[in-house]
Amino acid sequence: EAGVAQSPRYKIIEKRQSVAFWCNPISGHATLYWYQQILGQGPKLLIQFQNNGVVDDSQLPKDRFSAERLKGVDSTLKIQPAKLEDSAVYLCASSFVLRPGLLKGGDTQYFGPGTRLTVL
Amino acid sequence: GNSVTQMEGPVTLSEEAFLTINCTYTATGYPSLFWYVQYPGEGLQLLLKATKADDKGSNKGFEATYRKETTSFHLEKGSVQVSDSAVYFCALRPGNKLTFGGGTRVLVKP
């Protein structure tokens, strides 16, 4: 079974530029998550989708960050314009379902390798 | 709010040594607790989990017990290998959202 795919793996941009990250979840996984992991810290959830609908975007800086999952499969996270403090690894994760239930382990999140963003 | 506190690293050990990584949490309700591991150059992987008090999660020789009375979920392994060198993250999930600790880097030397 293929894992969560992300691209690009690395990106260097200057502040005020725009950048986009792409994620393809595990086939059949309804729930998709984007996390931001700043160096030396644990991942912080930015947004989570259930199919093509947003479940939680309370920690997404909406003045500059946006995300979409139009067809309920792959997803794009965009930053426009980027700031120095956006330098981080952006992780995508997916799970079969949103909540634990009858499907044991169905809510386990599987993570992609991440995209390392450096803003100069 | 919900939060996770882990011991700071790096933790440097010799092969076959005993490993403990402390994790304590603050949460409302009864969260599920997790340990994730991040090997060099790889994504986060679920190592083990426990969903209720006194449950013990175990995998690959690692164990952690959900202690509600001390709000802890310490990770232990009796005999580490060089291949266990990684960053370990403790996390909790009271609802739909995972909250991670800051991570503990472990380096095992031969």
C-alpha cells in the first residue's frame, strides 16, 4: 500500500513570495490533515478535512494560509505572502475515518515525509 | 487547554541500555494517548497508543502505560539498539485533534 505522498520535499523562497504544497493521501482515506512543525517543536495542526469539507481550521492563519481539497482526494496548502516565521516542515497526514468507532484503528493518522520550507 | 510535556533531549545511550522518556499531559476529559517516532529522513510513524486509563500500549519492545492518576504516559524500552535512534513524540487526542509534545531526540551509540 502506498503511503502519503508530498511534494516538493524542499522549498526555498524569499519573504513575501508565494508557495504551494501538494499532498496525496492513502487511497480510501476520507480524512486529511495539514500540520506545521517548527524546528525543535512538535507538529501543530493547521487544518483537517473530511472528504472535501473542512472540519477544523481554527489554527490556520487565514490571512496568509489557504488549503483546499476540491475532489476529496489530494490537497494543496498555500502560503501567500510568506513570512520568515513560516519556515518549518509542513506535514500531511491521512486517516480512514475521523473518529474511532467500529473500525478498529481506522482513525490512526499516517504521515507523509513532509515539505521543508525555508523563507529567506 | 490540552498540552503535552516531554523531557528535553537529546538522550544519549549505549546499545542495550534501558530507555525511559517521560511524558505528562493536561487535558479535559479522557484523551487517547500516543507515542509517535520520527526516524531520520522519514515521516512520523505511530509507535503505540492507549485509549483508556491503565491500558498498556506496546510495539517493537517499547511500552507505555496510561496513568490517569499521575497524568503520565512514559515510554520505556528495556534494551535499545542503534536503530532506535530517532525523535519520539508524545501526543494526546481528546476529540478529533492530535496535540503533540515537543519531541525527544534519542541517540543510541554502539
